[in-house]
Amino acid sequence: MHTSLIAAGAAALLAVAGVALAETKPSLPPGFVLPHGQHDVRKATAGTYTMDVMHTAVIARVSHLGFSMSAFRFGKSSATLQWDPAHIETSTLNATVDPASIDTPVPGFAKDLIGADYLNTTKYPTATFVSTAFHAKDFQHGTVDGKLTIMGKTVNATFDVQLIGAGPGFAASPAMGHVIGIHAVTHVDPKALGLPSVFSDPIEIAVDTEFTKKG
């Protein structure tokens, strides 16, 4: 009796799950081929791109007293990329992160980090990066120099950038556009930012994101 009830319940759950998947699966025309990123940034046409927040992670990795690297994720960010694949050196990037959106698995620690002893987000509600130069090594790798401002202090920063994929794709919506997906990493000196002495080793800032352009 109990076995039959369990089996019937499992069958009902599977049926509901199947309906849910059918409702959420995008309806594609016959013969349509899902777009995939290409390993050539020139496949993304020139224009103004914006950060796709649904496919973005901004992570700070901080040494935990030399024992391990603790990862902190910032949940709110935005950026605009002016892109020209024919003249990559003329491209520009302007990005903003909300430091109060920091998240950590340590209970209650995020509240401490946004306080006056650390990020002091009441006084410094935004962190920014403004590019000063793009340097292409090849069509999948390069660097972006710029000014990084955190806690009211501005330092020079260079991001090593790896292209993950570029070209026609879903531009943060079911509508087709153009996409540039990258992984970028830089390191900053915590002393230059005025952080407490407990932060002695360079802090890694890693960004995984997609920039999208409609049409």
C-alpha cells in the first residue's frame, strides 16, 4: 500500500516537472541552431555593449592569514563597453560595483565588511573602474589598463583579459544580438586602498561576465 502511494506520488512529481520544463523551454523554429561563442573577439560587431547582470560574477579573493583564499562576491554591478573590433585600442570601458552588495558564507561578516572599519560603504557607496588603454595580444587575449577607485582611493590597475566567446547570440534576452564573454583578473595592494593591516597580501579581483548589444 505504502509502496504504491510512494510510486504514485513520484509519478505525479515527475509529471509536474515535465510540464514545468516544457513551459520554460524556449520555442525555437525548425532548423534553428543555438548560437555559440567564437574564439575571436572580432566576431562581435562594433557598438555600445552593456554588462549582462544575469551572467556576471565579480569576485574578490583575499588571503585568510596565509592559510587559504577567501572569496567574496559582489552582487550588484554595471558596465558599459564601447567596442570597435577593427580598432581594439580605441575601445573604452566604464564599470561600477556596489560594495554594499558583498556576500560571504561567514554569518554576519558581510555586515562587518560594509562598516567603517573596512569598506565603509556609507561614505563610499560605489567602486569604479575606468579604462585608459586596451592592448590586444591576439584575438582571444589582451589587457585593459585603467583607474580603479575603491573607498575613495584611486589606483592604477591592469586586467588580464581572456575572451571566452564572442559573436551573434542572445543579448540578455530571447532577442538575438551580439555577445562578448570574458574572464578578467587584476591584483590590488590592500595598503594602497587603506585597508587594515590584516590584509597584507595582494587582493585578486576576478570578473566573469558577458557584454551584450541588441541587434
